[in-house]
Amino acid sequence: MSATFSLFSQRLSCAELLLPQYLNQEVTLAGWVFHHRDQGGVIFIDLRDRSGVMQLVFDLSTNKELFRQAEELRSEDVILVRGVLRKRDVDSINPKIRTGELEVLVRELHVLNKSKPSPFSLDTYEETASEELRLEYRYLDLRRLPMQEAIAKRHEFTHYIRNFLVQNGFWEVETPILNKSTPEGARDFLVPSRLHPGSFYALPQSPQIFKQILMVGQIERYYQIARCFRDEDLRKDRQPEFTQIDLEMSFVNQNMLMELSEKMILSALKEVFAIEIPSPLPRLSYKEALENYGTDKPDIRFGMKLVELGDWAYQTEFQVFRQAVEKKGRLKALVVPGGAELSRKEIDELTHWVMQDFKAKGLAWIKIGEEGFESLITKYLSEEAQRELLQRSGAQKGDIIFFGAGSADIVFPTLSALRLKMAERFGLINPKQYAALWVVDFPLFELDSQTHLPASMHHPFTAPQEEDRPKLLRLKDKPIERLSQEDLEDLLSIRSQAYDLVLNGVEIGGGSLRIYDNELQRAVFHLLRISEKEAQDRFGFLLTALQYGAPPHGGIAFGLDRILMLALGRNSIREVIPFPKTQKGTCLMSQAPSRVDELQLREIHIKTLVPTPPNPG
């Protein structure tokens, strides 16, 4: 075998054989057996490596022993071959692959390792096996073309990003993985300390505090391809551990940060994926996004903006509409082009869906038919109200109008989700189209759904807009539980210097300018009901650092996995991560998380409340 290993230095990849200097020369290849075809006297084997596929030819008339060895080869066996690279016969050219005009007549074969039969097929682009099976045998799944493509593009994308940032004066700096627990909205993953009994590290949800510390430390331009961890419920675009492209800059304003990061992402998409998005990107305020699309992550590849009907409600006799507005709720409409073809069964299913998933009390609708309005609520609408509705909504014959009436926190999510579902139902979304925008002017605070008290919309280090700063400082000494309604409205009207980048209805990045002076930071903590002691316990080192000449600074973080998912047209970020977790947070390949030995628990001073099964030994 050592003699075989010496041939590795001569090995070429399948793609390298496209270079003209290797034609009619002896070449060495190594890889995996892909396809095996016995044509009676000639065996054709497709050899696969990460660069592509090359057809190997074993001719019985040339070498009987070699032919016999080739007969015993099976899919996924690992082999090394030497032979002559030559042109294929015209009638055997395969135009579907880059190397389809070439083949290697094999003169020497070395079987490096045999493979057990694969539990699922690796030779199709589409997933023919369940996700659970593919994740259990991820080392095989990684050999499939879609996963090879994802890993290659992941490398190319991060390589481009690194080069871009270095060329723009950024330094790559690693921040700690073992941190102090400072929850940022999701639960921390905790790591017990052996040397400090009863104390815990936390895995970082983001490098937020440390990158701000780096700005105080005169680094000025920092970046990191950062691993982050959040113990939260999982969806198709979330994982307990994920990767983000993390930036922070000193002496910048909001426009500078947005323009640089926009240029970085758009140029990377163009270079790596040939996705071209016109620049500059449109900017939409948070309020405009909600009013027009019902969400701060709008998909702008199609129209169907929401229509405001609050004052129109009083032109109707429909009490559901009138009462919603009278109770300071909202009345919005969604016009679906061609939606009149929806059957009553489909509408009933949509009604059940919005009531179950979004807590809506129902789903009012009007079809615009040949004879006019078709709906049970038409009797509550005068002719003048009907004309006004058509004028405001722009609805035409063949359309359907859906209505959302009630509190904003139900109306907006309901109509936003319905807008997307209807766009998919009627084929209004071009899957090959990419549209991005910035959402800006987020509120600095929002009301917590449980306590109904102010909470940070992003995180407590986000700076307010300069013109709103006086509002914040005016309230900094008032008891937060006893704010007047006017004070509360004033507080919720404060806008932040925060910005999100949205691509095809998915938030792929977000950031803000940071608070860099102590007075303002302590004012925000007060309004969030974070006491001096709690602030010192959780963020003391940052607060102290801000007193030593902290520069104005800000940053942004992009979700690498989400960007790759969208650019490659995958349905889940699990399809672009080498070793993902399931929706239950488990690794089916390694069987993590798992129980640990009782001795390990004693060493870190941990006793679990979950009974340990008896050791069969």
C-alpha cells in the first residue's frame, strides 16, 4: 500500500483533466465509484471526486485481470487508477457533464477501501430519502451534488467576504466562546465551571459586547465569521448553533455602515452566485413596512400592498369593522388579483387557518364578480361605500378582497401571512427573482406582550436617533411603572438608529449604531427596569469601558446560513450547514445531546433532576 500512497503526489482531479496538456497522456485519479456499467467485454465506471466525474474504461481484451478487478467494484468504493486520457467516441459523449467528451482507459487499479451498500441513493439531485435518514448518515449525504455545491459555495462566499473586508481595512478578531451570561432575548447555553463550583459560562448568542469593547480598544474596524448559540425553538431558518458575518466600525454614521455592508453583500451575491440586485437598495421605514405589508420583513417581489380602511369603516353598517376601529384597532384590506376563483372550501380553510394560527376572530371577504360584490357582508355596504371601497382598493372584476379587523398585533401578522400564501397560490412569486430592501427607523422600545411594559426592540445598546434623544433623557428619572399615557406614547415614538436588510421576505442581517456614553446607556437601562446593581452585574465591564474614551461606533451582523439558503434556493438552512441539528435540537449522526458519566457530573458539581438509567454493566 505504501507504493500506492506514493502515487497520491501525481493525482489529478477530474476537473483538472479538462486542461489540454493532459489529453493522450498518462494520468492518475483517485475518488469514489459512482456508476458501474458492464457492457460485455467493456466496463464503464464513473469516478467521482469533489470537482466532478470522469468516465473510466476497463477493456477485457486489453487486460483480463484488470477487468476482473473492475467487475468486483461497487458504488462508493474508494479507488486510485492510472491510465491514458483520451477523447470519447462521438456517439458516447455525455453533454450533461463538463468532462462528457473525455474518458480514461485504465491500465492500473488500486482499491483503497471497500464500502458497504449506501442506505440511500447518492446519484440524484433531488432528495429521495427522508431528511432524518440523510442526517443520520450525513457523511454520505455530504457526497451528494446538492451538499457538495452548498459546501463549496459556502467556502467561496466566506472567502469573498473576508477579502472584501480586508481590502476595506477590517481586522479579523476572535471573541470568546466561553462568556458571561447576558441573555439577549433567547436562552443561553450554559457551561458549568469545574474550577469555580456553582458558576457557569454561557456560549455567545452574538459577539455584541466584545465587539463594542474592541471599538473602545482602538481596533476601529473588526470582523469575524462568528459561531453563535441560542437555545430557542427551531424553525426552518433557525438552528441552535449558527454562523454570522459580524462587523463593527468606529467613527461611522448609519449611512456609512449601510452603504458598505450593502456593497459587500450585493457584490458577494453577484460574484459567487451570479445574483445581480440593483443598487442602491430601497429603504422603507418600519412604520411603512407594517402599513403596506403587515411585517418588518416584507417580500417585495410582488405587489398586493395592504389598503387602509379605518375611516371607511364608518361608511358601513358592519359592526365588526366599526367596533374594531372604535376600540382603537385597525381595519386593513388585502386585494388578491384573480382571487375570485377561490372556492368556498378554500376560503373556509383559510378562515380556519388564520383563526387557529393567528388568533383572528374570522376572515371577512368580498369577491368582485360579473354582477358586482359577492359576499354575505354586502348587505351592510351602501352603494356609495361599495364605490369607495373599489376606488381605494383598486380591486377589479375577478379579484377578491380579504379584510383584517381588530388589534394591530393580530391584523398585521394575519394579512402578512395571507399575502404570502395567496402570492404562492396564484403564482405571483418568481423563484428566480431576488429583491432586497433596508428597513429603518425601528422603534427603540416596544411593549412586552406579557408585562405590557417597555422592552428593547433590538437590544439595550442600540442608540436612539439624535432628534429623539431629548425624549429619552426627559424620561430617564421617571418611575417606569407610573408613566402617564402621554409619557408612554412619547417613549414608544422614540426611533432607533437600527437597520435590517431583508432579502425575499427573509431578514438576512441587522445592526445599529451603539450607545457610547454612560448617561444615555444608564437612561435606557432605567426605562427597561434594569437596576444599577443588575446593570453592573450583567454588563459592568462594558459600562466601565464606556467611561474610558469610547468612540462613536456601530455594526451589523448577517446570517450566513440564511443567505446561502436563499441564494441556493433551498427550503431550510439545514441544507446548507454541514452538520445541522434537527428541529428538536439533536444531531442524528452523533446522537448529541447525550447523557454523560456520573463522574463527569460530580467533577463539575452538577446533579441532574432527571433520573439516570441504570448501567447495564
